[in-house]
Amino acid sequence: MEKKIIIGLIGEKGSGKGTFVDLLSKIINKNNIAHLKSSMILGDSLDLWNIKKTRENLQKLAIVMDENFGKGTLTNAIYERIKNDKKNIVIYDGIRWQTDVEMIRSFHKNILIYITANPKVRYERLKERKEKIGEENLTFEQFMKEEKAYTEIFISRIGKTADFKIENNYSIEKFKDKVKEFSERYLKGVSL
């Protein structure tokens, strides 16, 4: 019987998916958690071609891969990484499409979490963290335009199918409480 737990994170940019992983790692043994993101695979690909890792370039590459190599190409790459990972908990951060949901649900022990927040809150977080090239100069209008990109438009609909939902509009303390609640509800008794 498969012991591995697969957690799929659904959430708009800046909602707190990475922070969720960091906080969960403090609650349970972080050596037993793998954190995978599709942007890692896409970023590695862009690096090979010496193309800047902007959000727009990452989005374009995901779409090009899907259109030219078949629906779910990126999902299949993530599936292989999850399947081959030896950690007890594997977190896939960044579910974007239905193929991602089906892939996560194909594992025996799976949990989908939807993390969301108000667009203004997410915009401010994004500018502050500067994870992708150019984010610090992003206007709110550009941010909202990016929300309409093909890689983003299904997030809230997919989020409605999640097993657990976190509204992350408030303090980090409230967010910690929700992560702890998740851990107690879904990971209690799991040998980590």
C-alpha cells in the first residue's frame, strides 16, 4: 500500500501557496516533504535557452507545450517527479488545469487545497516578494491582466473542488492557524 501523501495546491498568484509549504514544514518534519512546482520545470527549460524567467514567458511556455505536445504535457512531467520522489509527503504547488487535478487524484492518498485571497492583497504580496523578474514594477492593471491568462483562468473553478480551503486575506498568525488546522485534520496519525 502506498504510504505517500500527495497534496495539490490550487491558488492564484500571491495567495500564499509557498508560505503554506513553509509553515507546514515547521509543523511536521520538513525532511519528509518534497515541494514541486511546474514553474521549476518551465524555469529550467527557459534557462537552457537563456530566456528570462518572467511570468509571461513561463505562461507562454506552458501553453506552447500543451498546444504542441498534447494536453497535459507539463502535468505528465510533474506526475513522473511525484511518482519517483521518495518523500512521505509530496506537495505539488500550482495546479492550473483539470489534467493536474486528475493526476493528483490518481494517487491513492491525495488532498487538494485551495488557497485564495483578495486581488489587492495578492498584488501587494507579489510586488514585495519579487519572485519573478519584473514583479516589483508590476502595476495593478498589469496584475489583473495576467489574471486573465490561459494558465490562470481555471483556478477558482478548480478551487471549488478542493478538500480544504484557506482564505488568506489576514495576518500570518491566522494563516498559521489554518495550516495547523489542515495538518491536524489530514495528517494526524500519519507516520512522518
